[in-house]
Amino acid sequence: MDPGALALLVDILDAGNLSQAARKLRMSRANVSYRLAQLERAASVQLVRRTTRRLEPTEIGLRLYEHGSRIRDELAAAQESIAALGDTLQGRIRLSVPSGYGQMVMTDWLLAFKHRYPGIVLDVRFENRVDDLLRDEVDIAVRVMPEPPQMLVARDLGPVRYVACAARAYVDAHGLPTEPEGLQGVPLITAPVIGRQLQVRATRGTRREELLLEPMLISENFLFLQRAVVAGLGVGLVPDYVVEEFTARGEVLTTLDDWRLSIFGTRMFMLYMPNRYQTRVAATFIDFILEQAHGAGRREVAPLPRES
């Protein structure tokens, strides 16, 4: 069987549909469909089942996909071995990180990593949604959630603590709620929950409350939310890293500190596909980020010496 045709089958099934595969391969959809049909004729069996939403492999198609994936992984390993003969690691990592956590916590880590490994290309997206790592061509995603998806490998980066907070000037003029239900009666500043009304979970010991909220200022840009809180526009319900520099200086005050507040989840996870070949570049990046998250935490990360 033509290895190129086998690679095409892997790309088509990874993409999930012909249009996505065509964009990834920089071919026309008709050409991809034609080459898939040729492969099925050569194999004398249907390899791909077309559903209303995506392409699914048949039993034979799945076996060929697994063979093709292993061949692709071996080629990647061979290419990496050649690149490793040089002085530095070389490769590309396609990374998706949350806008707030990525900018306010991970930026120093990423810059330190790039300083140490100048031969590695970091392709970083700051976004809050990745529905499909394969479809979006993302190698590694970082997300806050209650529980990671079972179909992905999840590495725990640590807890996420939400705080209710406001600028000192706002507190002097209006005060702060002392119970979770008080968040329903203030001008609230927070991020949206796509597809449903915002709900906060508040836990203190055995007491648990779930409250529906109506924010007056909503954005997925956490730097904007930070500015809005500091400007005294209302009460922020944001992760603590968004305002920690201002709380440390006493410019922003917090309340409900004895409550555990959660909107999206309470843990930050690094996610990647289990069946993707982990290159030395990806493994090095994963280990580096885990070290920063578990060791340095949110303290400033000093640039590391370049790889010798």
C-alpha cells in the first residue's frame, strides 16, 4: 500500500471531515475526496463511514489508521533524531492557553522556556475554548475545569481560586457582600459562560450554595476585567491571579475569603491527545511547565541559561 495514501487516511480521520482535511493539506476538497475513493478502491473495502457530523473509520479503516499513525510517529522520531544531532532541540509546539492565565501566569514561563530552548518554535494561542484538539491542530491546551475529559491526557497544574473583590474606592462607597447571595445584588464584573447563564458555586465546610448571577460587565479578556475592577466599576468575580498584584498593595480588597468560589472549575489542567507521538520537544515542554506550576507557582520565573 502506498505510504502516502495511508498518511492521507490518517490526516482525514484526524481532521474529522473532508473540508478540514483539505485545509490542513492545502488541497481542494474534491481532490481529497477523490484520493480517498482511490484508496478504498485499491483496498476493495470501505475505510471511512460518512455520518451527518464527521467521518468515522470502519473496522478495517481503524486498523489502517493505527498502522498509519505508527508509521507517522516513527518518521517523526527519525526526524527528531536527526535534529537532535545538533546543539539544540528543534521543533514546533502548538499551544492553546486561557487568555487570563496565559497572559498573567504563563507568559514568564513561556519566555523562560523560549530563552532556554531558542530552537523550538512556540505557536501560542490565547483563547478560552478548544472543542477538539485534532480539529484545531493544537498539540497542548491548558484549561480550567472541574474534571478533565477522559479521552485526553490531563496533567494537573494546580488549583484555581476565584475571589470576590473590588477597588478600595468602591468598597468605601458601597461596601462588599458578606454572604455569597450578596453577589446577586451588586454590579458584577466577570467572564462569561458560553451557552448558559452564569452560575457560581460557593462552598464553606459542609455548606454549599449555587447562585445564578447577572453580571453587568462581561468579557473573555481578563486584562480588561482587571482594569474594570481597579477602576471601581463594581465587584469582580475573577481568579485570584487577575488581581493579586493589586490586593498585595491594598488597592483591591477581597471578601468571602472563607468560601471556595468556582465558575468553570477548581483545577487547571494541561491537556494533550493520548495517541499522539510525544516528541522530545513536547516532552521537554510538558516537564518544564509542570516544574514551573508545581515549584515556582505564580512567582516570577527568572530566565534560565540557554541550552549548551
